[in-house]
Amino acid sequence: MQRFVLLLIWSSILIGGIMGCVVVELNGPAFSTDFPVLKHPKGNELTALRVELGRRLFYDPILSRDSTISCSSCHKQQYAFADNLPTSPGVEGRKGVQNAPSLGNIGYATSFTRAGGVPTLEMQILVPIQEAHEFDFNILLIAKRLTQIPLYDSLSRLAYNRIPDPFVITRSLAAFERTLLTKESAYDQYVYQQEKKALSKAAKRGLKLFMSDRTNCSKCHTPPHFSNFAFENNGLYEVYADSGRMRLTHIEADRALFKVPSLRNVALTAPYMHDGSMASLTAVVNHYNKGAVVHKNKNSLIKPLGLSAKEQNDLICFLEALTDRNFIANPALGNPN
């Protein structure tokens, strides 16, 4: 069966060029013209074989110690590669520590994890593998498993000219994740394709509010990514159980600071906040409308907004217009098994 699957992979790639040498520039369907060309690190340039290998690993629970969970267990395509739980369970049902963020457009991020402690996507792969509440495993032992599977051994040699080792595991997963591009929301159609009917009247009013100095939403959630990739405190609690970025820097000014998440596909990624403590967009908008709670590190832009019920609804309508239905239905990003 594995030999048959591998032949199908080879055949599909041969259609596009010489096997193993097809370079693919997967910047995705681009309504959004503000997106720069996605860069790929030297030695991990995108090819069809590398992406295919990474996609198979992404959906394979072989990466976890007891072979029960995969990357896709916490990053589900139907939720824009996020999860619908406050925290996702790891091996043996161990409770996760933080809410799983969306992986949409993850290749554009400037740092990784909510505290920003990892500088590259390739290095980030090691975090869930080693984390006791996630895969609780060792990448060397994963590599040993993969070498015993002909499909992975063959794909690895074709994609990277080496056996499935830690280099191949981290690079191929990163290669696949860089194809998780989301740029085709109603907002993108409205702004970049000039489709004036793409947004409802309420969503248009919400967009105006979002971009205004009255709300300051776009100061942190800046288009086209709808994140500025900075670390902020948004006044969720007076006292946080999670010290956030301070855990890495040991600087008091970084206490309870977390990376600003992208709002693309936000209507699909509930629950919200770093701990998944808010169940709906209504709760999130209400939180900011009240001005949040007092915390010494809270971003100074967060203040009571005084939005009416209609204005709050308009803002939610706009946030819903950031949903990219093609992204969550794209079979090229789905489970190949």
C-alpha cells in the first residue's frame, strides 16, 4: 500500500517537472496585494516533495510518544488550523498550557509561541515534540520510527537527499506550514479586488470603526496580517497565572505580555485569549469596550470605547468578514491519509 501511495505522489509531481526538483512558490491565491513574497530559509526552499512530506508528518500521530496525537490534533483545518477548545489535550489526555493559535500565514511571523521565545519556524517544531503536555517525545526517537517506514524513508531521500533525521523532520514540517496561506476573505475581496458588495453595510461600518483612532484596533491588529507581531498585555486579569513573555526575559515589564494574534479567520478560532477564557467574539468586543481591567503592563491604547450595541455588532460583522472559506476547504492543506 505504501509503495502504491508513493507511486501516486511521484506521478503527480512528475506532471509538473523533474521528480524531486520542482520548486513551488506557494504564495497562494493572492487577493491581498499588501503581502510581501514569503521568504524561505536557505536549505529549505519550497518544493512539492518537501511540502508533501511535511503535510504527511503534520497529520501523523507518529510524532507523539504514544502515537495518539499529531500537529493536526490541536491545529484543525476547519478552525483555520486552530482548535475549538480553551487548551488542547496532549498525550494521555494531559491538559495543555495555552490556547492553540491559528497557523494561518504562520510563515510571515517574526517569532513563535505566544511568548515569542523561538526565532524560526523550523525551531518551533521542537517545542510541541518536547513539551510534556503535548507530544512528550524525543525527535531522535521520532527519526528512528520514520526510518522504519518505507514511504517516509523514500520521501525524505527524494526531498532532502538524506534519511528522515531531525533536519528533515523540522524542515519538512516548516515547509508545509509555510503553505498555510489565507488571503481570500471578504475583506480582501473588498479592499484589494474592489468588490464593493463583498462586505455588508454593517461590516463596512465595522471596518471604519476598526481602523479608527476611536477604537485603536488596527494599531495592534494591523493589516494585512491583522497583527503587528508585538507583545502586549490587554488587561485580561489583574493577576495572571501565566507570566507570559517574562518567563523568557525575566523582565518585570514583560509580565503577562503575549504575542498579538492575527485576527484573520477569527470567527473560526473561538475560544479566545492566550488561555481560551473567552467563548465568543461578543465577549471579546465587550471586554475592549469596557476598557479591560487594570494591570500595570496593560497597553495604554486600551481604554473604554463607549460603543453602542449597534456599533459592537458592526465590529463583529467586520471581524466575521475576515473569514477565508477557501482556506478551510482547500484539499491541498488537508489530511492526505
